[in-house]
Amino acid sequence: MREIKFRVYDDLSKKYIQDNKVYILGALVNGKLVFSSENELLKHHHIEQFTGLQDKNGKDIYEGDILHYNTGFAGEPKSRDGVVVWKQGAFGVDNASMQLTWYTDHYGCEITCNIHEKGKEE
């Protein structure tokens, strides 16, 4: 059984909140229980779920991570970058048709950054 865990990114501080806990109805953010996306506290927070998978370096893959992966399919670029998303009932990569497990099992994907860090190094 895969471990169910989450991480929370704070737009205001521009970093992930450490020691946070996410509940079915909301999140414990900085010691305050937040229940709704309408709440002012949660408007600036992004809750991202762990996929249950790891990249080729053993790093946990979450929604919003940007992966570098090889496709191996004829007629496609040999390597691509894509964002991990939830689509069609499974975790996948936004610019690909296969489920995320296909890339982790067959092509050794690697996390390069995430949607919040993208552009910081440019």
C-alpha cells in the first residue's frame, strides 16, 4: 500500500511549509486548522499530493514536480520535461499520454524542479 502524504507550498514566503499536516477537509498550516479554499490563509497555499513513486534518485515525486524523462517512442523527442498532474484517474505527466508509473518503471525519470521553482534559476 502506498503512503499517503502531502506537502504545502506558501506563495507569500515562496517556500514549502515544514511540519505541516493535511486533513481531508483542510490543512494544519502554521498551527492553524484551515478548512476551505475560501479561507484567507489557504488562498496562498498549494496542497500537493505524493504520487507513491520515486524518481531514479529515490526522491519522492509529488504533484507539481517537473520531471525530465526519456520517451523511447519513435517519432518523439528522446527526452522531455513535464509537470506531474492528476488526470484521468491517475498521476501522469501533463504533456504525455502514459500514466506516471510507465515513466518511472521504464524510463528512469528525474525531478529537475517543481512548478514553484521553475524560472528561479533562469
